[in-house]
Amino acid sequence: MKNEIRVFCPATIANVSCGFDVLGVALDSVGDEMVIRKTTKKGITITKLEGQDLPLETHKNVAGVAGLALLAATDYSGGFEIEIYKNIKAGSGIGSSAASSTGAVWAMNQLLGKPFSNLELVQFSMKGEELASGVQHADNVAPAIFGGFTLVRSYNPLDIIKINTPKELYATVIHPQIEIKTSDSRKILKTTISLADGIKQWGNVGGLIAGLYTEDYDLIGRSLQDYIIEPIRSILIPAFDNVKSASLEAGALGCGISGSGPSIFALSKGKENAKKVANAMQDIYNKVGIPYDIHVSRVNLEGVKVIK
Ligand code: ADP
């Protein structure tokens, strides 16, 4: 059995407009890399962290916290060393913390001979999410582990369903360079919703799932609507309404906030359309003078994977 592996840890879009805390999708061309190594020394040591200014202490880093949760569930007598190479900026809204926690536990599971199921790996990773945002949410870690689109049907007991990904579906993500902490953008949300909004929202969740399975791109587009979270959170994101309308005009199926923002995502049919949407999004931020990162990516179908 190997003693060391290098893995790709995908960025993820959580919520996917209508599915707050339950829907997510993994990306293919944006993500971190990690090297995980077995050691005879017990516990977890983060030996390297490049690309972002984040804590190296095991208890303050989501990779360490998720990894310790896995270790506590094994009778393995050794430990692990972790190297983290961040490409995803913390607080970007594309699952920076989830990439690290899932990369750590997925790789450890491989090195131990796969004693744990994907569902158990999600549960360990959720301990990392709790450190990052104060809540054990699974909408980023589930797609990062399972790949593709995932639905958290229930949190208690945890029940995760991997959803079909239509072949021509591409994502465009723009990240305006302002930081919004998940913990802060959760605080502004209301804790109750009206029945009228609930009816619209669960109609769209059902529509989106049906559209993904039947590969009905128009239905996917009609269903990418969020009546509950977006009206509140979008005020934290500069020029959100302009970016959204420009994306839809450029041919996006739908457009919304990625996770807790400030990244904005759009889904499109085909790479060419996704690139047109990227141009339209960039034009808006170029005009208002906000620096950004932009990504066009197909959906990652496998989740965390070994880099050859
Ligand atoms: P995102 O939605 O992009 O994951 P979050 O705000 O949820 O952003 O997570 C970032 C928070 O998690 C930051 O406060 C950061 O300090 C903390 N954190 C701890 N370890 C890591 C890590 N390995 N990668 C990213 N963020 C981490």
C-alpha cells in the first residue's frame, strides 16, 4: 500500500440558487492540491501551506480538524502529514474550506485501504466546515467527495444523493476580490420563510432535479431561481443584479450566488456559451473597476481524485 498521495480537491458551487444548504456541484478546472503522507508519529501535522495565509495549527485548519475526526474513528496507530497548495481563495464562496477538509479525509481513506464510505467521509469533512463557518453544512463537502451534483436529502440522519450531470453543462464563476466570511453571510439571513416563498422554492428544487436527470436544459434554466436567500445576500455583492442580467442576456441558463458569495455562478449549455457568459460578467466588473478571478469549468464527475 502507498505511503503518500497527491490529490486534486475541487472547488464547489453550493446552493445552486434554489437549494440552500442542500444542493452543490463540483468543478473540474478550479481546485487545490494536497499531499498526504503516512507517518509513524501519531496525530496530524500540517507541514506546508502555500497560496493562502491560513493557520498551520492542526486544530485551526479545516484539513486538520476533519482529519482528526477520521483518525478518531480508526484503530490506525500512526498519523499523517499534510501539505496544502491552495488555489482557491478563502472566503471566495467556492468551497475553499471544503476542498481542504475533503482532500484530507479522502486521501487518508485511500492510504488506509478505504475503510470508510463516502457518506462517512462527508461526516468527517463536516467537522471542518463547522470550524470554518460555525455550522456543519454538507452542501460543499458532499459534491467534493461524491463528484457531480449532490442533494443532501436529510441532515439527520445524513442522506446524500448523487444527481445526474447533463453532458453539456458548463459553469462560469466570477469572484470579485472582496471577502465575505460564510459565518457573516449566514448571520444576515432570516430564520423563517413565508409559505408562499416556500412553495416557489421547492417547486424549483424539484424542477432542477428533474431537469438534471432528463437533461432538459430549459427546465434547468427555469428552475435556477432563488426567492429566499438571494434577495438578502445579493446586497453584499457589488453589481450583482448587473452581472446576473448580463449573464442571462449572454445566454446563461441561470445565474446566482455561489455558496455564501461573493462569487457569482452561471450554468450554460456548452463551453462556448459559458465563455460568452464569462465575457459578459467580466465587462461589468471592468466597467465598475472591481478586480476579479474568472473560471469556466465543466462539472467534475469524480470529486477529489489522485493526481498522476
Ligand atoms: P469558502 O466558502 O470559500 O470555503 P469559508 O468562509 O467557508 O470560505 O471558509 C474560510 C474560513 O475557513 C476562513 O476563516 C479560513 O481561515 C478558515 N480555514 C481554515 N482552514 C482552512 C483551509 N485549509 N482552507 C480554507 N479555509 C480554511
